[in-house]
Amino acid sequence: MRKKICIFLSVIFCLITFANGNYTSLLLGDSHGNIYYSENIYEKHPIASVTKMMTVMVAYDRIRNEEIDLDDRVEISPKARAVGGSMIWISEGAKLTVRDLIKATSIYSANNAAYALAEYIGMGDVDFFVKLMNQKAKELGLENELEFYTPMGLPPSMTGKPMDRGTALGIYKLSLEALKYKEYITIASSKEDFIQDGAQRILNRNKLISEENGVYGIKTGHHSEAGYNISIVAKRNDITTITVVFGSPDAETRDRTVLTSLDKFYDEYQLKKLIDLSKPMVKIDIKDGEKDVIYAYPNEEFEQLISKNWGVKIRRTYIKSIEAPVKSGEVLGSYQLIVNGKEIKDGRLYSRESVEKNKFIDKIRKIF
């Protein structure tokens, strides 16, 4: 009976969570792996063109290993030209550089560019390239979170392959890895660019990119079975965040969900210096010293992203008075930092100066 009640409550919760129809999965976390908002982040979902994040990262791995070069010219095969979906215009027998293919894949989400890139790196074998994608997922510990069958993310009806799928958590972790590819992020943050020696202009399908929003990447995705997906990188107030949204009914709803989540987060959370090296924590009386008091400082500085609604306390343990002499660097106490009711850090309190013992003549002077 109890099990049936739990199942019933779980169903009701899911209905309440997704009753608005804005998305199937949502995750917002920072660039250090801390997750703040999450809904349905463990269920695998068709990821559509978000797949291309891995395609581009595998390409950059080969560039870093000097197996290919950005200036290599790639002849577009008939298979690449016939991929379908979002494509750049390519003439018969055209040769594009690896650089242009990466731009077209990252900015315009061109399926023919992604396929051509995979074909070139896989030496004509796209399935081999897909193995490289899944191998990298395994190296990142994401083999249970992400599964790739194509370099583009198109549905099985267009590829004859199984669906590229992943969890919101998996795409979040993949996005954290993508931040390490500075060249990729720079390209993905471009509102527009030119390829084929400037002959073709490509516009970014990510309409959220702007200085005002603080958004500068990474990848959108859409097809009929996936809905509208996105992985967004944003930076405001020196805080970098990643937002993943799956399964929105349209691009406007998806983008609105992202901006609402970002505004909520940046309004609620702030990066705060909780332990400041420049500020003493306690004052201790000195007996028979050249000075009457000495200040104790924390051993290290500490800052953390915290909610404005969280309470912050510092519990100090120290001796109230000490007899001279006191040496610089002497331990005078300890502290515990408590945030939102939980102890998250402890440390020691040190003196930063030496205080010598009063000489007899100094005692006489004090008396008179």
C-alpha cells in the first residue's frame, strides 16, 4: 500500500513539474560543477544538434595532436551534400578548410559540414568517427550519460541510425569540458562569421548571445522528436554558469526558460568573500608585553557562491589572554565557517607580529 502511495505521489509530482509544457529537462550549474536548479536531469532525451558539441571537440583533439590542421582542405562528398536538414550552400566539388567546417558546424549547425568533418577525420569512415565520439564520452566518465550514433544528431528517419541521446546532466558535464576548448567557445560565441574565403555569411542559430544577457555559447539543437534543446554558457558578476534545457515546444519558449532561469539565479546567488585574510578575526589581551593586545588572522582566504537567503556564521575558539612573548606565526586559536547551517570549512588563527616581553624599565615607566 505504501509503495502504491509513493508511486502515485511521484506521478503527481511529475505532472506538476512538467504541466507548463516549457521543457522536459532543465539544469543550471556553475563552471565548478555545482548544480543549483535541476529537473529531470537523469532521463535520456534525444539531443539533436547538441550532438555537434562532441563532434567539434573530437576535431579539436585531432588538431591538438597534429593529426589534422585547420587549413587542411576537405572535399565535400556526395553523402555529405545529401545529409539534409540545416546545411550550408556548397557547390559541386567544393573544398572547404577544416576551419570553415568547424565554423559552419558550431555557428550555423550545418549538418553537411559536421558530416564532412567526421568523414575527413574518420578517413572516409563516419562510423569510426562516431566511435571516437563515444570513446571520448567514456574518457570523461559519461558513457552512461551520452550515446552517439551520428556526428550531426539528426533523427533515425534521416540517418538510418539509432537516436543520439543524452541526459541534461551529461550535456552539462560535456559543456564543462567544452569550456576548456577556448577556440571552440570563441567561435560558438560569434553572432556571425564568413566561410569559403568570405563568399558565404553564416548566422548563429543561438539567438541568446549578447553582452546584455552575458550569454556566449554553446549549442542549440532541434528536430521533431527532440523538441528544442540548448546548452548555454553565461557570465555575469564574474560568475560563469551553464544552463541546459531539453524538449521545449519551440525556440521562443526554450530561450525564455533559459533567460528566466539565469535572471533568477543571478538575483539569488552571489560570489562572496567569507574569509578575508586582511581582516583579523579576534583580539587577544597580552600580559606583560610591549603591547596590550594582539590580533589573530585566518590562515587562508575563502570565497564561495552562496544564496542571499543563506545564513553565514563563524565560530571562533581562542584564548582570551596570553602572556608575552608572542611570536609571529604563533597559533592563537581556530575557526569554523558555517554556511546555511553546515560547517564547510575550518582553519587556524595566527599572529602576524611578534610582541616581546616588557623589560623592567618599561614596567616602571608604565607605573609613572
